[in-house]
Amino acid sequence: MAEKTKFVVLGGSSIASPELIDSLMNSAGQRSPIEVALHGRTRQKLELVGGICQQMIRERAGDLEVSYTTDLEEALEGADYVLNQIRVGGLKARAFDETFPREFGIPGEETIGPGGFNNALRTIPVVLEWCKVIERVAPGAIMLNLTNPSSVIQYAVTRYSKVRVIGICNTPLDLSHYVAKLLDVELEQLSLDYVGMHHFGFITGARRDGQDVMAQVLERVAELPELGIDTEIIQALGAVPCPYLRYFFHPDRMLAKQKGKPARAEQLLELQDSILAAYADWTSGQKPAALAKRGANWYEKIIVPVLLALVNDTRERIIVNVVNERTVSFLPEHAIVEAACSVGAEGAKPLSVGVPPPDVRVMIQLNCTYEMLAAEGIAERDRKKALRALLLSPLVPNADVARAILEHIWPEGG
């Protein structure tokens, strides 16, 4: 193991950052010492969150250091790994993403559909500018991208910069655990085929001790209300979709649930204010109790495990987002795919994904093309490509609506 690893967190002033520090402290003894550099743009909030993180490690960990700064180059100097968790525009912008699609009869969501597109429209230019700094200051660093819409952002980074990037999300892991629960076995006892991209993935095969058990999974899939997708549809597909597919299979149902209700971001804004107030009065070295209200379990579930696999070169099998290369034969080599990978010191190397049913294959192709066009249109400031992307989105019903959405969020000449 290396003498010390520098892990930079972009968006380090997030109220959830102490959860990352807690997860890293729990991994003591499994890794080399780590220096965590929190970068944020709002000094007051960064000092509050960073101070809490420093106090936590003073009382509990001797192999972890935390610093914080608003200077991007200072934060990135000597970085081995960079976690991108920025939220351009903050929660108020997310609230807009989650609500404006309703005006067009479309459910709002920050990662998919028109809401996800508008999120990417704000975020891609900022991320690409920061990638220029990473290229100059820390050219060997590997970025772990958590920022949504994750695979759209990741495609832009791989297409328009030299930064190496791995997309991370706990959704595939959660879905895998759901399937293991159906079969009453530990996840380690199963071999699962998974293919797709961020928030658009499917489990297409399941084996236990070399025996195909996918039929058993499909037979009992009604026991997974977490998916929010009709059992008949899943059984007809012969594949288990991740829960975000409910927006595509049941858009009217999802829209009806949203009508007259505040956006999730509005709830998070209230929660953020209460947590920051609690942080201001916090004195203990233990993890702040108020943090439990946010439920930021993605650090423990996926971010720290991926980081440890990279640092320790364990070549652990983890589902992440990577450049396709030749892994998924029916997608372009430069596409971003979510698949099981061997994660080690050289990064994430995709493994075999199995053969999805033909209709699932077409859905993935469609979503992949949408994501590439969206990223290219935004990065190149090409409204024609952006319109082509929206025309492909399954949530956008026709060309008139696609044009109206584009004019709403990206006016001609804007």
C-alpha cells in the first residue's frame, strides 16, 4: 500500500460529507493513510462542515487527515483520486428540475427526462472547466463521479477531457441485494448479469452454484414493491429493471404522485437548514446525530468500497460506469455503460455482461444514444443535437413538446 493517498472531494461542503469521513474511519486498517481535501465554493458552509470532519478524526482516527479550502488548485495539488459530488445551482436548481417538467405533462426527476437534461445543461460546462484544472494540476488522478446525471456527465468528461473517470452509484448494488433477498441467499452466493447505464440498468441473468435461477427471480418478483414497476411487465421482459425505470414504464402514474406535492429538493432544503443548525451547536467527536436524517448511505455502500479497491488493488467485482470499449457489443465503444467491473489500481475494467433480451437491448441503445447526444449538444453548445436528444427521450411524447422544453430551458441565442 502507498504511504499516503490524497482524496479530493469536489463539493466537499455538502452536509453529507461527515458521513464520508465516518465511513473512511471505519475502514482503518484496511488501507494506507488518507488525506481528504474538501473543496467547496461557500466558505462559511465549508468551514462548518470541514471543522466537524476534523474534530471527528481528532478523537477517533490516527490514519486520516482532513483539510478544506475554497482554492481549487490548492485542493487538487498531489491528488490521487477525486470525488466529484458538486451540485451546480444547489438544491434550488434541483427543485426546478423536479418541477418544471410537470408543466409539460411529464414527471420531474433530477437525473432522467427533461429534469435530468436541464441538470446536465447546468453541470457539464462547470465540470469540464474543472477537468481542465485536474489535467494541469493532478493529471494522474482518477475521478469518481457521483454528480448527476452521472453517466451523461461521465460521457462528457471522457469525450472532452483527458481525465480518467469512473461513475459510481449504489442503485445496482441495491437492486442486486433485492434479488438476493428474493432467493433467501447472500449476495456473494449469486452471479448476476447486469447491463445498462446510470439509472437505466437491468439484471438479465442470475446463477447460484452455476445453476440458472433467473426463472425463480421472475416468479417471485412481485415481492419487490421497491421497484415500483408492474410485475407483469418485469416478467414479460425477462429482466429485472432498476427502480428508476418506473418513470419510463409508468410516467402517468409517477406524474400523478407528484401533482400538488413539493419536490424532493424542497424537502432537502428544509432538512439542510435544520442539519446546518445542528452542526453549528455540535461539540462531540462522534458522527453528528442530525446526519442520520439525510441518509447518505452511498458513501459506505459504494464510494468507500470503490476507493479501497483502487487503493489496495484488490480487483474486486463492483458494478460501476465505465467506457464501453467492446464490453457491450450492441453499443458504441466510446459509450458509457454500467456493468460489473474488476476494480483495482489501474482503474475499472469491465467484465462480461451476458446477453439481454432483444427489447431490453433496444431500450438500452435508445437511452445510450440520448445520453451521448445530450452530452455532446451541451458541451458543444449545439441546440440541434440537444433537440435530437430530447426527441429520443421516452418521457418526451412528441417533437412539439421537445421543442417547447428546449426553448423553456435553453432559449434560442441563450
